[in-house]
Amino acid sequence: MKEKGQLILVISIVLFLFILGGIILSLIPPENLMARRQIESNQAFYLSQAGLENAIYLINNDRNLKDLVISSNKGSYGLNVNYTITQTSGTKLTGSFIFPIQLGEYVVSANYTNALINEGGLLAQGDFFVIKSTGYIPSVSNYTAKRNIEIFGRVDQISLDPFKYAVFAGTSVSIKGNAVIRGESLEEGGFDTAIYSRGDVRLIGNAFDVNGTNSPIPGVDYIANDTSLQLPQLNMAYLRAISIMQGLYRSGRNVDLKQIVDIAQSNPSWYNSATKTYNTWSLVIFIDGSAKMDGNVEFQGIVVVNGDLRISGRGNKVRGIVFASNMDTVPKDLSIYGDPVIDGCSLGEIVDIGGNSTVRHNKDFLNNVFITHGIENIVQKTRGKLRALSWREY
């Protein structure tokens, strides 16, 4: 009886294992089925990519596009693709076309967003699209395979690269005398590139100091004869309007910036006379013509001169952006002499720095200016082609 009981137990275990094995085997698809599923998965992936390409094409050909929805269904002559565009004005546009495939279907959505991004330590608002595309085999309603792709792309053409240097010149730079030029201080020590010039960088004498040395390294401490960057095109209309509203706008020749700064400092909402500090980064001095800064001028914000700006004398201090150039064919000159201290970024066509001048890059001050006004209000922004920044499958 004992042996019979053991036999029954063994048979029961064997039967259980046999049944379990059968169940497991039934769950494992045949090799040809696995291969077919892999092929269908790849097809769904390619359909998803096709949907992305359709979306990118429509975005690049409608600069007012804000939102986009694409759907598709298989027809007698191919894939019938239908799309709805919502423009920034709220206008809706619809259209359709036939895609010469019948493998499956896809669905795409694209949404515009505005986000704050970090460009080399400088914060800026950027225009982006988030595009999501799903490919289905054989159809959306009855699929055996589907793949999802999402891309994050930028469509605005605006560059903060020129603002990453203490000095940016559209034509040439001259450094002489006891001038001190500093790039942004790096966390690991030392300085980032201090000078960028689309033309020559002329280092005259040996008393100057660029990033702590009178023997700066080309390509490290300064960049010369590089035309990959353009002198930024400022949003002159906005900056001029703000300056007029603040009472800091002037036109003419040799405008004395000291008189304008005195007006700014007389406003207690802008300037604390007790502590001798500014309360705002919103101020804009805008000159249509040429200007001078002869001494004892302390200002915080943006200085734009549509002509030559000559800084000389003692006691000049500017925190923010100094821009001296006109967007025409006549180069304008930014001359910095005396003992001024400029913290932020100085930009011009021809930049000449000498005397005991100190020009230092300061990304914190620049960020204060950009955040106060919005980067698109300082630098002219245009809608361009979509550039994919990231890609993921989800």
C-alpha cells in the first residue's frame, strides 16, 4: 500500500509537470509567428516615423502653426491622411492627401509650447514643438503591433551665443594699455573664452590682461576670424519703445549719457540714492546717433547706441549689456578707455579697449536683463525650420 501510494504521488507529479509543460509550450509562439511579430513591429515603427516626417513638413511650411492633428485610414489607393492645423490666431485649416502605402495606419499630434531653456548658462525663452506619432499594424482599431515615438524640437531662430563673451565684435577687436578682459568664471577655476571677433583680434603691447595673462591662447581665451556667429540683431522697436516710455531715449550726435543716467537715478523707484544701487534691471538707454560716457556714469540695464559709443574718463560703471552698432553697411565703433568697469557683455562692430578698462562677462547680470524683458524682446526672433533636440520611444 505504501509503494502504491508513492507511485500515485510520482504519477501525479509527472502528470502535473506534463500539463504545466504543455501550458508553457502553448504560450511560446512558433518561430515563424515570432518573426512575423518582429516584422510587424518594425513596420509600425516605420509608420510612426512617416507620421513624424509628415508633421515636420507641415510645421516647417506654416509659420503660424500652433497645434496639429494627423489621422489616417487605409483606402483603395493607399493611406488616406487627414490633418487639422490650428494657427496662432485660432484659425483652423484642414487638408488631406494619399500616402502610397497600405501596411497600416498612423496618428500624430503636435503641440506648440514656450519654455525657459539654458543656453550655456544664459536663460532664454524658446519656441518648441512636442510631436507624438504612433504607427499601427494593420489598423488603429484592430492592431497587432504599434510603436510610439516622441520628438522635442525647436522652431525659433534666436542665438544667445554672442552674449557668452565679455566682448563680441562683428568686425575687429583691439586690446591695448592696461585693459583687463575676463570671460565667465568657471566653477573648476579659470575663465571661459573672453573675446569673440568675426575678424582680427589685435593685442597691442604686453600690459593688457586677457583671462589673467598677457599671452592669451587663440581658440581658448579669444576667438578671431571666425564667421560662424553674427552680431545679434536686437529688437530695436521694443527697446526704443521702452526707452521712450522711461524717458531715457535720445537722438543726435555725441549725446552725453551722464545726463540720461542722472534722470534714471532721480527716480526712487529705479535707484536707491542712500545705498547708491539700482532697484531694477528694466532700464534701457537708447540712442539714435552717437554717444559718449565721459566719467562718473553708473548704470544698470541695457545701453543701445545706433552709432559710435566712446567711453572715457574715470568712474564709469555699467552692469548689463552695452551694444554699439547699427544694422547698416557702416561699421560703428565701441571705444572703451579710462578706467570703466563693464560687467555683463559688450558688443559692437569695431571694438577698441585700452587705458585701465575692465570688461568682464557676468551671466548672472545678463540673466537678470533677459528675464526682466524676455529674450525675444531683446534679440530679434524669427520662426525657422524645426530642429529636433531630443527623440524617444515610449
